[in-house]
Amino acid sequence: MRRAGQVAPAGAYAADQVVARVELDFDRRHRRRLVLSAGRLQVLLDLAETAHLRDGDGLMLDGGGVVQVAALPEPLLEITADSLAALVRIAWHLGNRHLPTQLRDGALRIRADHVIAEMVRGLGGTVTAIAAPFDPEGGAYGHDHGA
């Protein structure tokens, strides 16, 4: 089993260094230590601290090579509104419920939840079910927040 002890941000490694690719959902992309299967390659992710892995990040293998991280699509709700004020109001209600929320240009994304979807509609929002990689904001206290 190969060991990966460092993460390189997307674009910080050369394409010819990639020896394998691993597809992970949001929960499996927030780890410190985890055994991953990348095709036939078994990799021990062994980081000093928990990291949020983003789509395109590279797991630097001891002895050379990179395993590229790909974010798996997940069932999400994309939320829009007729005005910025309405969208901000909806965002406040999502935050008040401590829901992980991905900020997009003119839209919010959350994990699929029919109860929250009804709440959003009641606040005047439009809810569309989609499948996409989920990369919510990380928080305002020094954690890895959105790019």
C-alpha cells in the first residue's frame, strides 16, 4: 500500500505525475486518515491534520506520483430566488439551521432534503434537484472556506 502524506492543490502538480484517480463524495473528501482504492492502487491517506480535499487536488505519494481527487456528483438542491434580497434571506435561514451550503453565482446548493426544500419554497425560493459535486463553505474561523 502506498502512502500519501501531503496534498497539492489543483494545478500545483504536473499532469504527467498522475498515476491514478480517486472519486470521492463530500464526506470522504474531509479526512485526515483513510484507506483509498484508486483502481488497483491502494493508498493510505495519512495527513498531519484533517484537510478538505477539493476536485482536482493531488495526493502526493511517498516515493513519487500523484493520485488525483475527483469530486463525485451527489443529490443536491440548487436554490435560486427572484431577487438578491430573497436569496440572502434564504441563505440566512439555511445558516440558522447550520446546513452545509455551497455558494454559487446567483444560487445556493445544499444536500437534498425535502423538508428544507419546502421551507425554501415557503420563503419564495425556487428549488431544482440536481446531481453535482458538493463543495460547501468551510466556515469563518480559519477553516478551508470556499475558493
